[in-house]
Amino acid sequence: MAAPVKFTFPADMTKVTPVCLVVLALLAAITRPLVAADPVAVSSTSSEDYASQKFGPGAPKPESYLFFQGKFFGGTTRDPNLEHAQFNDIVKVLAQNMVKQNYFPSKDPKAADLLIVVHWGTTTVYEDPNRELNLENKVTEIGKYNDAVAAAAVPSDNILANLAPDKSALNLQLAISDLESNSEQNSVATNAQLLGFRRDMNKEQNKSTASSSGMTDDEVAMRLLLSEERYFVILMAYDYHTMKKGSKPTLLWSTRFSIRSPGNTFTGSLPVMSKAAADYFGHALDGVKFQKPDVPNGKVDVGVPKVVGNGK
């Protein structure tokens, strides 16, 4: 089972210095073509008490926020576009869609309602450069062993000819195959937790006993999806009022959204992902939702969000 994905959070967020703040500009006009067209996977959780207060009758309750730089996940494949993406540019794109649920950048850091920690990057997938060679070796050793078993079954005056064949070479190749399988399973489990698929995977695994293949079709589809690299953003919103009083950070809601990275770029996909996830900021979803986004060119003018500190 994969180890839990842990995010480092500052021990004391009550001490915010002016150096850590990005000054609020009047307006930031961002024009960027939306090029990604792959479905966006969205997972979102929320405190029941928070959601009932935020999304009561009528429009969502307006709230102010500060962004905080969380963890960057660089993956294993060199990706210059992702590596060069700047945090301030990322949160400007996010801020355009935060408005949909009445979340607005705070003009006064001391008065902010939420501290939203932003993690972003790409998933890490298990890739064995020797996979084909190992598979070929395993097939070869299985063939040799079966031939040896068949030869030992033929009556012979030679006692040695009827001895059980040596399984050491075959056992070695089977052990290598098991190691590859375990590594791949751990990679999938880690990505499932990171992207918010864990609950859906558990549900499907509970159904798998009734499947002749040992896995449901939905589980197979999720495993394939989690076995390839995906760009993602994770927003984790904390109660900033209690944090300023020195209390332990209270997570109010978290939204995770991702898109496959092959054929896309992070900066090109970010507006698409953010727009697709905007309906769910602050909400709790029953499982992962897949959004097929619209990809028109667009321009939205919003206030530049404040950024406080970083998670390094």
C-alpha cells in the first residue's frame, strides 16, 4: 500500500511579514488561448458545517482569501513548460474562476477569511525500461521449465533425467515480475490518493469479487488513467481567522483537478482545468467527476490575488 502523501504546512502562519505579500494591483487582464480538450477529473471535499453556511439559500456567501504556495510535484519526465510555470501566474488564472463561487482576493491580509494552499505539478508513474526484456526472459524461462518437466516425464534408465527440473531461473524471473507489478500498483495507489481517486478505487475494489477478471471495468479504467502522467492542481482552503489566533489549521475544503499531460502543456491546460473545477470549489462531491471542457479563446479581468509566503 502506498505511503500517505504528506504536504508540509508552516508551523506558524500567524506571523505574516510584508515581504511575503504580493501587492494587490488594480486589475490584471489575462488573455490566453484554451488549448486542452481532454476531460478534466475533479474531486472535492468540504466540511459539512462550512458548506451549509457557504451555500445556503441564494448566492454563495462572499469570502476573501489569500493564496499560499504549497508543494511543486515535478514528476520524472523533463517538462520545461511545467518547470517554468510561475506560482504568481498560476494563481492569477485560478482567481478568475474562484469568483464563480464568490471567492475574492483579500485587499487586507489581516481580514482574509481563507488561506488557500496551492499544490501543483504532474504525477509520477512507474516506468521500467527493462519491462519488455524482463517479459521476454520470463516467457523464455517458462518455456524451458515446461520443456524440462515434459522431458522428465518420459521413462528413462537415466535416474538424473527423471529428477524434478531446476526452478531457480524461473523463480528469479517470477520474482522480478512480482516486483514490477508491486511497484506499478504502488504508483497507481499514490496517484489515486493525490488526485482524489482513492474513495472511488475502494468502492470498485469492493465490487471486484463479483468480477471474473478480479477488477470491475471502472477500476480498470481508473488504473489506466492513473498509470499515465497527469497535470494537476490541489487547492486546500483553511480557516484563516482561527489560524491568526494561533489555533491548529482547520481544513474547510479541498478541490483536486487534473488532466492527462501527454499532448498538453501545463500552462495551456491550467485555464481549462480551473474553469472545469470552478463549479465545485467549496463543495463536496460524491466521487470523481469528469468534465469535458469548452475551449474557446477568452479574456477575463479580475483583481490580482494576494500571495502569502511559500511552502518551501
